[in-house]
Amino acid sequence: MEIRKGYFELETGSQTPQSSGELSGVPAAERARVIAATRRVYAEVAAWAKRFPVILPVRIPNTCLTWAATLPEDALPAIGTLSRQSLILFALDDLVDGAIGSYTHEQIERMLDLYRGMVMNGDQASEEAGSLSPSDASPPWAQVARGLAESYGEVSGYPHGVDYYPFIAKHFAMGMDAMSKELEWQRAFLANKFYPTYQEYMGHARSSIMSPALLATQIAVTRSRREASYAKDARIMSCLDQIALAVGTCVRLANDIRSHARELLFENKTSSIAIVMMSRNLTEQEARLHILDEMAACIETLPPLVAALPVELRACGCQAIRHVEIVKEMFLAQEFHHLSKEVSLALAVEERARV
């Protein structure tokens, strides 16, 4: 699979002082458990990903690590499901950003429409999508379509998967709509250096990062059969919506701190860092610190929202907070696709055990 030259080599050039390590969001006493769980799901997930060359292997270890750190040790099937879904969403984003493949804006818009319809309707890839690409048996866009069908199809196998699927599909569709809006901004940026306001940007960027869609899946796949479903309770689902979007906001801001230089250079995209630098006349480091403050304020909104949930759902809410802390620390410490020595050694042990 062809990757745009230099795309993953560009670093931001400065470290954020608050960063204290890839696993600093995980209590020290739990790190051995997290590494062990990562090893247990990694082989299975990596084997699945080999069927989809559009999934970049460098993304697999830390994706598994993130979900192993987020969820309890008895949730291995859910860790696998969320890892697979995350990886195919990474691949979708790589296609939209031009890191993989070469599609026009019109083709990308049609892809987003296809993927939105598939997940909303639970369908397999549509034959009409053949116009997106030459008659290659498995072009990148088709691999993503097939991966989406499989990874979202897994959800129905969980006790509450069907109940919460509309919630999942809604946030997936919001993600596709947000990516479409960002394509519009990209065209405007190329034409006249247009920047949206910070509020406009975050209103869409919190969904285009796809964390709200993944949180929706997390809720569906981590609930046991004996627990009640709240999928038809409007008040509770509204609270879950707020949690999902707050998680998306935090993850987007952490991502922007790490990748804004690459997005500006390779993708002609703006970010919260660039917008704050321009609108407030700040240096890059001042903008980073401002965004860290925004992220901290957003994280503080999560505990009251979690406390408002029924007791049976609070564990999901606490996992959402934990996920934000883990992802934040990972992004602030290093590029997501770079491995710490600890994880590299653990997975090397796993590879040797399979020989």
C-alpha cells in the first residue's frame, strides 16, 4: 500500500512539558496487566488487519494498547472489537487525508456517502460504489467498505449491540458529515487561506476524530446481558451524547497538539493550534498551552456527566474518562504510531512465542 512520502516522519518539533510517558494515564500497578492484555489481543487483531492492506501495521500495537488500558481484563472480546473498528476508521481517515491512495474531493465525498449509508443501514458495500475507482479487485476504498461492514457487524453479536446500534450509527454519521465539512474548509483554505472560527472548527472536529463513534461502540460491547438497556431513555441517551462529544473534543485537541504541523503541510488542513495562533496572535508554544487548558476544562466536565448516569452505566462513563487520559498522554508523549521500548519488547516476546 503506497503511503505519501514523509507523511509519518514529520514531528511537531517541540514537546509539551506536561507529558510524562506513553502509559502515564495508567496506574503503575496496572501496567503489567495492560501489557499482558495487549499481547493477548495483538496477534488476533494483526492477523485480521493483514486482510486489509489499507490498514497501516504501525497503527496496530498502540491501538490494541489503548483499548487494553481503557477496559478491564475480562473484556478481551470487546478490546478486539474496538481495536478492529479503530483501525478501519484510521484507514478511512488516511484515505480522506490523502495519506493513502489518491482520490479527488468528489470521489471522497462519494466514499463518505457510501460509508455513512452502509453503517446507518447495516449494509454491505454497494455495487454502485464501483464508479469510485478502476476495476481493481480490492482498491483502498473497497477495503475500507469491507472492513467497516465486518467491524460494525461484530457489534450485533453482543447482548446490547442491537439496542445501542442506532446510537453508534448516529455518531458514525456525524463523523462522516464532519469530514465532509472539513473537505469544504480544505477547498476554502487552498483558495483563499480561509480559517473557520475555533467554535466552528471544534463543532465538527470533535466528531471527525471518530472518538464519539468509538465510545458509542464501547458502551454497546461492554454491557452484560443481565444489565438493563437504556437505549430508549431520551434523558440518559442525551447524557451519553454529551459524554461522547466531550471525549471527542479532548481527543481532537490532543491530536491537534501532536499533528497540526503535518496536517498543515501535507493535508492543507487547519487545526485548533493554527486557529488559536492566528486569532489570538500567539506563538506556537503559547497556543499549545492554551489548548492544554481547553482540554483540561473539557475533562473536568466529564465526572458530573458520568455521575448523572444510572449506576449500571457509570462504569462505561469511568472507562470514557480513563480512555481520554490514556489517549491524551499517548499523543503528548509521542506520535501514536511510535512504540515505547516496553511495548516493543512485549510484542517481540509475543512474536517469538508464535514462531
